[in-house]
Amino acid sequence: MEPLYLSLITSIIGLFIGIIFYHYLNKKTKKINVLGKGQFSLYKKLWNSLIKLQIRAEDLFHEPEKNILLKFSEALRELKDITEQSKAIMNKADFEELMKTISSFESYSFDDKTLSDIKEEDKVSSDTIEDAIDIKDKENYEKVADKIIESSNDIAKSNVDFKVDPWN
């Protein structure tokens, strides 16, 4: 039979190893949230708006019609609002580049009206729309949007809780 002090020492060592292993596993299975829920929500809205405008731009450049132009204008306004709300969490260069691209879209002129002034009751021909839009603006926007989407994807990935194999 073992002396009592050896059993006690063995139990204490086992407890100590158990506590260390428990804390090690806990660290490995939890991921620190880089963003708060509000910031993550803003990134999600920004990402959705970037994609929505990208789709609307594709539609507009493929088929320059007034109803598509109005949807594009609405998506542009939405993106501008969300971009301004997201300024604090965006990379400064990305923010400025995106706002510059939004401004280039906003400066489109259709007869005597800018893009933001066009209403459903205004008469705007497909030819006028086709003459006003610039494919370079669309291509530039796609580059900016892809860059921002990629950086927001990286942030989103770092924000997701997942388990890591503690043995690696």
C-alpha cells in the first residue's frame, strides 16, 4: 500500500495537469472577436451594398434603360450612406477610393439632370444613358469593390468562432 502523502502528491499533480490542459483547450477552442457585433453588422451591410451596386452596374452597362438606371441610382445612394456610416471601421485609402468612385458615378449627366436628380417621371432615352455612362468607371468600381470585399472577408473570417485541433 502506498503512503498517504504519495497519493496526495499524485492527486495534486493530476489536478494541476488537468487545470493546465483545460486552460490550454479553452484557449484553442475560442476565437477572439476582432469586431463588435455593430461593426460586423456594418461590414455586412457594406459588403451587401457593394455587391448590389456591382450587379446594378452590370445590368446598366449591359442594358442602358431608365428603369435600370433608377435601380442603379438607388443602389448608389444606399452604398454612399453605408460607406459614410462605415468610415470609422474602413481603411482610409479604401474609403477615399470608394467615395471617389461613387462621386464619378454621381456626376453622370443625363440631358440637364445628374444621376441623383433623375426621377421615374423624367424622360431619359437609352441613347442618352449609353452616352453618359463610362465603362472605365464601372471597371474602376469593380477593382475597388473587390479590394474592399476581400479585406472585409478577411475581417469576417477572423471574427468567426471555430474549434482548432488542440493537438496541432
